[in-house]
Amino acid sequence: MKPFASLLMAALLAVPAATVFAQAPAPAAAAPAAAKPDLTQGSAKFTAVCAACHGADGNSAVPANPKLAQQHPEYLVKQLQEFKAGKRTSPVMQGFAAQLTDADMKNVSYWAGSQKAKPGFAKDKDLVTLGERIYRGGIADRQVAACAGCHSPNGAGVPAQYPRLSGQHADYTSAQLTAFRDGGRKNSLQMAQIAAKLNDREIRAVADYIAGLR
């Protein structure tokens, strides 16, 4: 009898090479690259859907509607997705977001982020000092963290994590902090926990200070 090794070799040689290669696993396909935002499409969609409330260039002139210019695109995409899914409630915004595809959201958000934000200004001199103190240092005895820790000292925020606040309308910021505190806005546990420790005067003070940040 032939040794076992010789028999095994003979069996392997009897298998056509094409059969061996056909049974080999195919290499994994490379993941498709993420599509780049189309700013031309974003501009067109923004004009059609968003400009009436948020301004032609994303600088809303209505204090109740937020400025979107120069906002971090990733943050805007997240908010639009959550409006569409109902995670962030707003009858008006849910209706508009429902019209947008994922590509639309990306295009609109990156276009808005590419626009220059117009500076705002604080209005209440009696409150702005309190607002600055809370924004920069928090409230130690209530364990309220400084806003600057996440949103940066000048309000520029941290891309993809924390939104830009600099120059935002005080009315809008105040309304959002109140909604976080009172349970009307539920898409950020972190902000809900912070706002829960602020009274109305402190919310107004922080919002007014933010409006004047440069």
C-alpha cells in the first residue's frame, strides 16, 4: 500500500485547479464610500422648504425660529431625522422633515452649515452678568455644569457632538431650555438633566448671554 501522504497527494492532484479556486471564498466587497453632500441641491431644497422660516441664508429674522447658518451639519441632520421619526416633537417641523429624504437632509444641512452666521446681541443688561456666570462657570451648589464645557467658551460648539450656540436668538434658546426642563423636548437626556436645575430667570439670563456670544 502507498503511504497515506502519497494517497492524499494523488487525490489533490486529481482535482482540477479550476474547482479548487471556485470553492475559495470570494474577497469581501469594499464598503461603498459615503456620498458627498450636494450643496447645489441643498441650496435648492433649503430655498423651497426651509427659507420661509429660517431665512434665505439660514439667518432667521424671527426670534422664535433658530438660526441655522454655520451650524454643525451633523447636528442638523440628527435633528431632522429625529423630527421625522417623532423623537423630537414639533407639528411644524415634523411636517417639513417628512418631505425630506436622507440625502435631502444631508444636502440641506451641509449647505446651511456652509453659510456665515450673522452675529446677535444680548438685550438685558441686568441679566447678562448672571448668564455669563452660568455659561462659563455653571452653578456649583446645584451641580449645574458650565455651558462652555460642551459648547466652548465662544459658543462655537464641538462638531458632531454639541451644537453651535453663538449668536442664537435668545427667544429660541430660552424656549428650548424650558422645553428640556419641562419635558416637552426629550431628545437629549444630558440637556434635560441640566435644564431641570435652572429656574426661569436663569434660563433667560443664559439665553440672553448666548445671543451676544461672538
